[in-house]
Amino acid sequence: MLITDREGLPISILVESAQKAESKLGISVIDSLGKDKRKVEKIIADRAYDTRKFRKAMYNRGIKPVIPKQRRGFQKSVRQMKSVKREYRNRWVVERTFAWIQNFRRLVVRWDRLESTYRGFLLFACIVVCMGRLLK
């Protein structure tokens, strides 16, 4: 799990096992921001976070969620997608950050058995990404 700023610099990361639902982990990542949580105005997330519990948790924290609705059955979500489309188009910034981190091949396939080792290399990759952006 990863939270970035508008420029794509990593702000907060969370490493967990693959069995947990992303919407549950998303709340943990937001809570890991601590006092910086007040500075977050909106969160742009993909359809995996489209749950009532996640949306309610974001509204309770004063954060506007920008999440496209999942299609359930024969529902038409065209009207909702038009309203979210303008804000959601900035999602590429997060995907670009993932691409920067995946330049470190060791992180693409998780070979490390210990979570602490993987987390350390992930933090190192985030530091290198931040330094590269700041030195430009």
C-alpha cells in the first residue's frame, strides 16, 4: 500500500500479507499518516476500495474519496463515472510512482522471506525515488 503526494513522491507505505482486503489496508495507511492526516483533502483510489466501510471511514476523517463505483449486476455507472472522471484522471501519478519503485527489480518479485527485509529495501527504493525527484 502506498500514498503519494501530487508530485508522486511516496508519503506513506504499508507492507502486509496478500490475504487482507485492500480496502481494510487503506484505512491503516491513512491512519499511519498521524498528524499529516489533516492535510489530506482527497484520496484517489481504484475500484478495489469501493466499499461502504472505506468511504465512511474517509468521510469521518474529513477526506473526500475519489473512487469509481464497481458495476454490480446490470447497474449503469456511466453518470457516476462522468462526475468522478475529472478528478480520477490524476490516478496516473500513483501508477507512475509504482513504476519508479518497480525499477528496483528485487521488489517486483518478493524473494525476501522476512517482511522486515522487504520493507527495508522498499524504504530504500522510496528514498532513492525522492532524492531523484528532489535533485532535478
